[in-house]
Amino acid sequence: MKILVPGAGREEADSARAFHSALEVDVLARTLWGEARSEGTAGMQAVASVVLNRVRIAQGRGGYWWGETIIQVCQKPYQFSCWNKDDPNFRKILAVAETEDFYFATALRIARRAVFASLSDPTDGATHYHAAGAVPVWAQGKKPSAVIGRHIFYKLEEAP
């Protein structure tokens, strides 16, 4: 995504891009921590891949219902439950700090790699996932693309 800052010089535009990238890293890291901290590095990397796959698909289509940026995809209501205000993780993801939580520090490292396009995708293009033991309606009859830890991943959308 290109950030245009009307009337701004190169230095201001670079500063705005850096700010936006830092915000993307923060929101993605909080999403990874809220959704998959108990799954370790592999599980958080897999959830990051789902977010990036959704962004890639949305951008290829010129937009999509779940959003077209990392922040929009992560915070789309009822997509990543940790962002739902009634979810027990919501207050936790807002309060967690890198210096106080090893898993959040790990989530930040993964999120930085994701935002700067240096993260491999262990999910084979998955756009959805759920916890093992649950079978949401949307997953019934669908073939998983990966099982990582206690999460089952599905590739339900294709890039154009």
C-alpha cells in the first residue's frame, strides 16, 4: 500500500510510511499473541500467514469484505476473536508489553518479518482456521490445507 501525504516532502512521506508500518506490526503482533500465543512460533507464524493471505487476495481483487490492509483484516469484527470487545483476550491484547511477555516479544518478531515480506507460509495459502475440537459451519466438508499445533487451516479463497 502506498501512503500519499499531500503537500509533504520525501522525509515526511517516509516518516508516515514508517509510522504506518510500525502500527501494522503492532496490530498484527497483538493479533498473533491473542490468537496463538499458546501455539508458539509455528502457530503464530501460521496465523500471520492467514492475515497476509487475506491481504494479498483483497489487494488482488481491488478490495474484499474482510479488508485489504493488515490492520483492516486483523480488526474486522468477528474474524479474529481477540479483537471482539466481549472476548476475554481483548483487554489483554491491549495491555501486553514486549518487555513483560516473552510470547509477545516473539509475536512482534514474527509480525515484523510478515510486514516486511520475509515470512514463509506454512499453511499453503490458508485464509481461515479454527481450533481443533471445534467444527464451525464454514469448515464442514472442507479439506484442511494444514494442521499446525491445535489449529486447523483452510484455503477457502483464491487470489485472482
